[in-house]
Amino acid sequence: MVSIKRTRDGAVEIQIVLPSPTIYLDYGVIGKLAGTDQGARLRERISDNGTLYFSWAHLIELFSLGNGPTFDRIVKYLASFGANFILIDADSEAVMKREREWVIGRQNPAVDETFLGVLAANWHGGSTELSIGNLLEFMAQNDELFTSIKAMHGSFKQKVKAIVDTQRLRYKTDKLVRKQLDGATYLYEPPIVTPKVSLELGRECVRTNEIFSASDALDFLHAIVSISYCDYVVLDKKWARRGRALNLPRGTAAIFDGTEIDKLLGSLGSSSCPPI
């Protein structure tokens, strides 16, 4: 939940509260839930006392659709979450950099402070909670911001795909590299788990024979950040399967795929914490 307040001297203050359960939904999952009874029930549960984790990459995918019934349906659904959301950074490397610099009292490293800063700088309201509806209106009215983020979106995908492709080739052709990767043990220092999640998921992506496309790149980054910081994540089947195959530390998210919304709702109804 984000509150933006303009002070008497004209400055802008941002206050962030993140009640649990914290939940991340893959963009494709959001598209399937929008306008459905399942989607409404999940929205009601999060709105009761929870937080939807949402990133700039979701916005780019949404606004790349263009106007039409699918766009309108998703916008209406997202807007219905009101203020029960937070913007997170889709760049896991940036999140891990903030983790290395983090000290007590600083903001959650997953929060996208850069994007929130842009919103604050362009905020014309007085004192109010920022809702997803406000955010979508802001994006719709700022074509320049959309264009710049979309360009970053494209470079991200190509950069990550190139890294994975290179590592896959080395794994297939170099026996020593394959032995080292297969036998590696990734340590971590609680409560920071993102580096381990990143390495474990990266290894899983390198060792699989499944195609790793440019569109997989953002799913990869999203999975790292959301699994590390959320109570629950809902991914597509491929990424849910990969996530469940990992040796994940305690405190990471419970992972569901898009066909398991009823199962997720059951978990949310019984506890605000993910199963261990």
C-alpha cells in the first residue's frame, strides 16, 4: 500500500505499508483471472488484508496490448485492487545490489523506488493512497515514460537470453563446466535469499532442454524477485515447475501455477503464512 503526500514546502512524501499475505501473479495469470469468479475471490482476499506485488514489466505487457476488450477487462480487474499493491523491481540484479547496501531502517529492497519516485515527481494530488487505478491512469497519460520503459524492457530480455544461451552452450560442450554446475552448493545469509534463488533458478534454466526465449527472460527475473520476497506466487506451469524443482531456503514463497487458484485460496483462508 502506497500513500503519497505533498508537504507544505512542496516536497512529496511516500509511505509504504506491506500487509501479509503478499502475493505475486504472473501477467498471463492476471489475464486469465480478470473478469472471473476466481479472480474476484482472490481480489477480495487480498483486499481484506494483503498486498499484490506488481512490476513495471506488467505495465509494459498490458499497455503493449493496445485498446480493446482484453485490455479493458484487465485494466478493470487490476483497478479493483485499489491501494492493496506495491510496485516491485523486475530487475533481480538491481534488487540484489540494494540488498548488499541494505541497513535496518531502509526500504524493502524489492520495492521499485525509482518508479515510485517518478510517480511522486509527477503527483498532482494532495494526500491520498495511490491505487492501481491511479497508476494505470498515470501510465496512459505519459507516452514518453511508457516508451522509455518499453525500451528498457526489450534490452532486459535480450541481455538475459544471451547470458542463458551462453551458459547453456558451455554446459553442453564442456564436461568440467557441467560437473562444476551440477555439484555447486549455493550458500546464503538469512534473511537475504535472493542470490541463492537466482543461482538455483539459473542452474535449472541452463540444465533444461526447454527453449529459453526472449519472453522467458522477464519471467525468469520476475520469478527470482517474487519467490524471494512474497508469501505466495502464481506462475505459469513451466515456471512453477522449475521453481518447485529448486532447493529453496526457508522463507521463500509457496509456488502455485495458474490452474491452482482454488488451492491458493484454500491456503489463504487457513493462514496468512505460506506452508513450509
